[in-house]
Amino acid sequence: MKKTLILSLSLFFFMVLPLASVEAQPKKIKIVSTTGQITDIVRIIGGDHVLVHGLMGPGVDPHLYKASESDVRKLANAQIIFYNGLNLEAKMSVIFQKMHRKLMVVAVSDKVPVNFLLDSVDYKGHYDPHIWFDLHLWKLCVEKIRDSLIEYDADHSDEYEKRANDYLKEIDKTHDYISKRSQELEENQRVLVTAHDAFRYFGRKYGFEVVGLQGISTESQAGAADVMRLADFITKRKIKALFVESSVPERNIKAVVEAVRSRNWDVKIGGELFSDALGDRGTVEGTYLGMVTHNIDTIVDSLK
């Protein structure tokens, strides 16, 4: 009888104590974010209090992204959704509108004043969504994420505030680095030719003339006339390098290179830039600050 009692107590503690331990662990806020740039920031500011699922991984084009059934389920089960806004995730706008009735849905661009936004060259009445390439504008988006987390989870507001402040300081340091590296180029060398028109905010902030083969959205396909136009521009201006992007197919840029060579000017592909998507997670380019640092180093080193 004593052995039976001991065995019963052992089974009780074996089964109950682990359950109590699990229940004692604080539940994390379930968050779904769209682009890698946003996902990176939410993870940094949220820390151990959030469980973040990023929809768009390396090489994914947000302009063309369509939510799968699995994505819709993840969005429906989330407590907070963060997205860029400004029509970047155009094919998901209806989903966000529906989800907004049930949970917290946040467009991080909402905090950016309209007078700081660039008009879209493709779509009249809309704005260029690539605001992360002006680091001072992106700081406002970081603040929007911080404020939303504090609103949802006021108990940990001090932690969100501290992590956000630390991160904002890192953004300032990176901005200073980009500014310094940009000055290594003469003004007439600061011409950035890319696969699509994603770098206009970068150009305005750091003094580059920016020319894209495609428009702001990669939905607007580049044709033969666009290739010829860009080849003429590169040849006339004697541009040394142009750049491919990780989220845009290379074939059109390669066509431009061949068209330029037929005009007796040799332009090289200066490297791969990260525009709409980060690099692989665990790499330097897999973070927002690592991405923009990689870009400026690649641009300056090639154009010099």
C-alpha cells in the first residue's frame, strides 16, 4: 500500500509540475509582419515578449506578394499585424481592411508626415512606399512600432521604450556612416542606376541621382524601349556601374549591359543591392541596418 501511495504521488508530481511550469511562463504576443525590414524591428523592440512571424522572406517582392491560405490563417490568429502601407503590399490591402475590424492592424508609415513623402511616378495620387531608405523617416516607423507595442502591452512599456531608444541611436550612427561614405564620391559620380525605382528616398537624402529601369512598383514591366532609354543614358553619362536587386530578376539589367556595350561603352554590374527585401536571416544583410550598410558600401566601392 505504501509503495502504491509513493507511486501515485510520483506520477502526480511528474504530470502536474511540468504543467504548472508551462502555465507560469508568460504568453508572448503573436505578431505577423510583412516585410523583412519591419520584422527585424519588431523582433528587436519586442524582445522576449513577442513571437513574430514575417511573411516575406529574402528575395520576396512585396509589390507582387499574394497571401496564401496559410498566411491568412496566421494573420487571423495574430494579435497585432504590422505592415508598411503606402500601397507597398497592394495585393493584401483588402485582407488588412477585414482584419482591422478584429485585431490591431498597424501601417508603420502612418507616422510619416505627408509633406515628407515622395509622389509615386507610376500611380497618380499615391506615394512612393520605399521610405526605409531615408533613415530619418524610418525612425518614425520605429517609433510607431514602439508606440503600438506599448499601447497593446503597457505592462512592459519601459522595456519597449529602452530597446527602441537604443535602436534609434544605432540608426543615427548608420546614417552618419552612409553620409560619410557618400562623400567619398564626387558629385558627378553619384548616379545610381538600378533595376527598379526603389531608391528615390535614398537619393534625396544622400545626394544621389537615381534612375530605375522599372518604375516604383515591379508590376510595371520593363520593355525594349525602357532598355534602350536607359542604355542611352548610361552611355551619354559614361556611368561605370549599375546594380541588380535581390528581389528583382536580373535579366532586364543584363539586357541593358549588352545594349550599352553595343554603343561602345563598357558598364559593369557593380553588385547586388537589397531593396524591397532583406538578405538571409543570420547574415549581416539579414538585418535592416546591415542591409543599408551593405548597399552603401557596394554602391560607393563600385562607382569609385
